[in-house]
Amino acid sequence: MLQPLLIRGEWTSSPELRPLHSPYSGELLAEVAYARPEHIRAIIEGQKQAQAAAASLPVYKRYEILSRLLTWLEENSESLARLIAQEAAKPLRYARLEIQRAKVTIGIGRDLVRTMEGEILPGDVAASGAGRWILVRRVPSGPLLAITPFNFPLNLVLHKVIPAVVAGTAITLKPAPQAPLTAYRLAEGLLSAGWPPEALSVVLADIPLAEELVRSPAFRILSFTGSAAVGWHLQSLASRKKVILELGGSAAVIVHDPPNLAEAAQAIAEAAYLYAGQVCISVQRIFVQRHLFADFVEAYREAVKNLVAGDPLDEKVHLSSLIDQRSFERVQAWLMEARLGGAKELISPTIFPEKRLILPVLMSEVPEEAALAKEEAFAPFAEIRAYDSIDEAFRLVNLSPYGLQAGIYTQSELLLKRAFIELEVGGVVHNAPPTLRIDSAPYGGVKGSGIGREGVKYATLEYTEPKALLW
């Protein structure tokens, strides 16, 4: 299959073609086109017209587009799930779950487009405004440049695309090169639903050309989801833009007199290793009361025995290949560094190099200077520690330079309230792992985990500006 570029609604060939292989099977999935300088120029030069086309859509048209897109997704659910499993090595059970979440994401946007609130304010708060009213309406900020990761190749793309449709913002999308085909399929669906062709581009591009898009003043919004290092670098290039960064995490969970220890261990184990830990809120750090530690580790080990690794198209599988060779080699190097630094393996990995497959790892006493203690693992890895007081647990969670989400298992309402106030994260999850995300909620982090918020309503607010009429 040949996958061309989509430039302002037109499928465009390029002499720059690269093979895309399935991470697990090695099967050739497509020859994928990459942008040349002339393609980037065409996108940039067309943004004024693109934005005019998007902003001119009345509310009822945007509602109809989102309704048709939802129907399209329902009709193509299984083929899209299998495509995600093939190109991103996401186990089919989780690919199907992503499809279900994507339906919710579109539905939230469809409902929101009719209810985006403005307001009317009295003008006579000052003598100069006597007899006047103030009408406030939200208007699109301008063209959007969206850069998305491989791990949720549909739903994380939709978390940028749907708010853009609601807001009336032209869309240029650069999907992850490891898994771009789902984004192109979504673009087909969006065009067939009636989105203005000139207001949609989807391109793969090497770093210098992608950075040219980021620098261009033609784009007024940059929304990036990916690694912290790349995200903060792009922010430095994106002058005079709104920038929304959803970056990495090292998600922590506290286990403090939970309602059911075995159930907590089961849920946390799956949340640590599902999709080989390639989720930004995958459980990476586990903090357990000392008197519960031994029982928790035993229950956790039993839970891990029930996790199945292998072919992502197998419906029983929970984890499969890491996305690429670079990630595979990085994870192995970080595990070796932790071992040499004195970390103890409570669950030792089995590694299958030919499939880039690493089975679950659980460590304790990872040295503070090790990469696995400081950085986002994005791997089937978790670290566990015992603590003596809840103050110590909160301190350990907050030691991380990241702050995306955290979980706490407790029966104490007081401790839950303290966790909500004291944990330095964008969201706290009660009696579930921090991997839980509900697509209507604001989502984003603090510290090294980014700026701004996603979630359809909250991203739409990021993509719009209040405009006032005084009359």
C-alpha cells in the first residue's frame, strides 16, 4: 500500500517514501510518503484560507460533521482496531477499548458544539458604560498545528481534532512516524463527514521540516503530546503561539489501607504492564504501607502471572513488542544501569530480542540517580517501595520531576482530600490506578509534565479566545 500526504484536502505524492513495518510481525504495512520543503511551504501558505474555511462553518454544520464522523467510526470500528494493533503493536483488547473511547470523545464534541457558552455582562459597572451591555463570545484562536504520539494513534489525535472542529480551527496534523496510518484513515473519515478539505492537512516530516511548521507564524496554536525533551524544545521554537504540551510522567500509586489488597494489586499490575507500559500514565512507582508490603508483593506476583504477552492481534494478549529498536535498546540499558546501581529485581524480565518483547519487571531500591528513578520508563517496568507514614508517601510521589496523574487506594476520606491537595499532579484517581482517564475530564500535568489541558471542553477553551462586543 502507498500512503500519500494529505495537503489541504488533496492526496499528494512525494518522491520520499519509507517502509512502515509492523513492530511485532515485521510485515510491511505501507510505503509512507514524507514531506519535502515544497509541501511544507504549500501548507504554510494556505493557512489563511484554511482558517477562513473552518471558522465560517455554522454551529449546525459542525454538529452534522461530528455526527457523521461518529457514524463513520462505528461502521469502521473493527478495521481500525486491527490497524492500531498492527501498526502500533497495541494488543487488540486495548485497541478496541481505544475505539470505544474515541466514540465518547467525538460524542462529547458533538454535544459541546451546541452548548459552548458565551456570556452577557452589565456594562454599567462604570459610569462610562451606563446603558451598555457586554456580549462575550468565544472565537477560534487560529490555525492549529497538532503533533501526536504513536501510543494512542486514534484517540489522542481526536483529542486535538475534535476541539478544533468545535472551535472552528483549521487543522494540520503531524502524526507519529511509527504509527501514522490510523491518522490518515481518520482524515478520510473527517473529509467524508464534510469538514472543509482546505482546512485539513496530514503530513509526516523529518525534524527540520517539522520545526519549520512549528516556527511558522501561520499557526496560532501548537498542541503537542510526546516526550518532555521534545515538547519543551518545541515550545522554545513556537514564538507568539498558544502552546499546549501533554508530556511524560512517572505515574505513582499509593496503597494505604485499601478496600481490598488483592484487587488493588491486580489492577495496579495490569496498569503497569498493559501495552508494555507505553502509556504516559502507566504505573511506574508503587508505594505501599510497610505492614502490607509482603502481602501486596505476593498478590502482585500472582496478578502478573495472568498477564499474557505475544501477538497484538491475539485477543488474550496484554503486552507485546516495544514500538521500535531504539526504545528496546534504551529500556535494556536503563534496566542494566539500575541493576549495576544495586536495584533488586522482585520480578525479573524475560527478553525476546527478535520481537523486541520484554516481559514485566518489578524492582525495588532503584538508585535515585538511575534513569528509571528520574525519567519516564515507557516500558513494562515498575518500582515498588515500602513507607512508614502517609507524609513519607506524599513526599516520595512529589520527588518526581513529573506530575501528570497519581492514584491512591484508601478508605480514608481525609487522606483522599489530603492527596488531592498535596500531590503535585494534574489529577488524582481514587481506588484505581492513575492509568484511568475519562475523556470529558481536564487532562494534563504540572512540573515537567506539560502546560495547558486536554479533554474536549478544556482543549476547546485553549483553542479559542473570548471576544467582547460593547453595545
